[in-house]
Amino acid sequence: MLGWELPPHNSGGLGVACLQLTKALAASGADIEFVLPYYAAEPGQGFDHMKVTSAFKKNQKFFSLESVYESYKFKLAGEHTEYFNIPDQQTAFEDAVGHIVSSSEFDVIHAHDWLTFRAALRAKWQSGKPLVVHVHSIERDRAGGRDGNPLVREIEATAMTLADRVIAVSEHTKQAIIDDYKIIPDKIQVVHNSIDPADFAPLPGENEYKYLVDLKPLGWKTIVYVGRITIQKGLTHLLRAAADAMQHAPKTFILFVGSGEQRDELLELAAHLGIGDRVIFADFQRGKRWRDAFLLADLFVMPSVSEPFGLTALEAVGYGAPTLVSKQSGAAEVLNNCLKVDYWDTNEMANQIAAVLKNDSLADELRQNAKKELEHLSWDTAAYHVMDIYRHHTGGVAA
């Protein structure tokens, strides 16, 4: 299995999804060697269920984690980009994986997202083994609906064309793959991401966002967004909708938990809309501060322009937050008891935000019914489908 990140060295949900899926696969009988472009197999990292191999020497600096998702910026920044050159990254990882493959025994290759696809094709060419490419997002998603980087699109198109099977994390993503790359629909299998209810353990101590907690008895509410601060996530639409909603629910804050290149733009927009004093940026968080944001939320909003899945929506529900997601998200396919809106419809988004903030009964109903839905979701289901794919392409049962 080829991946680009695993917690705690991750910049987004890709690493979380890879970790949870491999745990479920291992429990189903898969023997996994997970190859990363950095050294991560320190004791106590939670990788006892699989072998984690670094493609490079310990402490060798190879890439910027922040660059993993914003591939479209390579095109926009040109020669002045602060990130490594894509061909250099891809060639180095591809060569390193080629050396690992030459001395390894395995039945199937499973590669996660475009950054691993060239290495995966090398592994398939050298070994003759079946290749499964797992698509968590395509370039159009990351570029917020634009074409993005043509080199990345070429890598995605080639890998999906030559792979034996393509896994898409949602029907939304499957259709995007068909539209953008003309891959045969029967070759693509949807395997939704999931959540483990055991992850939502009680949190000791007071909520880290004490200022916002202390204002709750005075009638203040908090809208929470957790994720990357980037064009894909539709955050300008959220700010405009929230500004309209605040006309009806003025005692409202917005808390952004995450980092990304769009932060300054959002700061300026909040000031322009006259709500700068009610918008808080908490930067990228892990652990308790990350989880406390969900617990604080009177409403969690994921307004993505194009969201292949959106694990944070499930995490928000798990921590008891009423949730609003864009219809352009994979999470909308598995969550029924949440509010849904087109990302561009800021008027309707504002109406839904105001309705939850002003109606505690509605918030409670969303919270309770959505949490019941999580009881029927499991990474074991995803692992079952992936194992079926493995067996089909290695001479076992039909997929």
C-alpha cells in the first residue's frame, strides 16, 4: 500500500482515512506493508497492525506536507513556488518504491491519491501485480472546480486508465472521475469512508475554547468549521451566508480551525462584511483542541465546493454537533439527518444557519438523529468491500 501521510504526520483527512481503513483491513486478514515518503515508524505511533516502511532514510527532508492537497498552486506559483517541483517529488518516490518492490513479496498494490500513482505504476510494471488506485479527491476538487494543474491531471488520468480497479470514496467522486477522465463506470467501485464510534471517547478537563464557552450563558452561539482553509472548501460562501444569518442571530461567532492559503482573504472578507469582530481563526489543531471545537459547536458547517467525502462531518456528528453540509459532498450521501445546501446558494445557507441558531429544538433533533446514524457506520464495511476487490484481482471470489 502506497500513501503520502499517516497521523500524526498528516495535514488533512487523507492520512486519517488511510489509518482507519488499514486497521479494518488488518482485522479482516490483510497483511499490509504501508510505504510512506518519510520516516514514521516510531514506537507508539499506533501502527502495530501493519508494517510501515519509509521510502527514504530517517530524517531525510523530502516534501512539504502542506503541498499534498494544494497541487493546483504549482501551476499558479510557477518558478517562485516554495514547494518542491512535482516531477522531482514523483521521480524520487517512484525510484524509491521501485527499489522496495524489487525485494518484496506481495499480492496486490493499493495506492492512495495522485502523489503515489506514478510509484504505483512503477510497482505494477515491475511486479505484474494488480493495481488498485484509491481516489480520495481529483485535481478539480482541490482546485475548487477549476482545471488545476495539467501535469497532475495527466498523472491521474494515466493511473486510472492503467489500474485494474478504481476505488472512489463517494458517488460524487465516481461521477467526477467519469466526467473528467472518461473512465469506464464499471471499473470504478464506490467505497464510502466511515467512522469508528469508539473514537468519540469522553474528553477530560475543560473545553480549551474557554472564552466562547463562557459566553454561552449570555446567549452567544458558535458556528464551527474544521478543515483546510483553501478554495476547495467554499469558505467565502460560508462567511457571506453567516453575515446574513447574523442579521437574525447577532450573538454568533464563527470559529475556523485549520490552516491554509486563504486565511488572509477570509480575514479581509469578514472585515468587509462587518463581522470581523465575530470571526476567530484558531489555526491547525490536533488532539484535545481539535476535538473541543466540535464539542463547542452549536452548528458545524462544511460548505465545500467539491468534497469527495468529508470525514469532519461525521466527526462533528460523533461529538454531538448539529451539522450542515454542501450537497456537493460525499458525506451527504451517508448522512440523512443533517441539513444540506448547494454551496453557492448563500441565501438558503443563511436561512438554514439562522434556523438552527434560533431553534434549540431543531438543533437537538438534528444532533440526536444524526448520532443514531453513526451506529450503523463502520470501517469494517469499507474493509469488506476492499478485501472483495483484492480477492477478485488475485484469483479469489468475484467482486
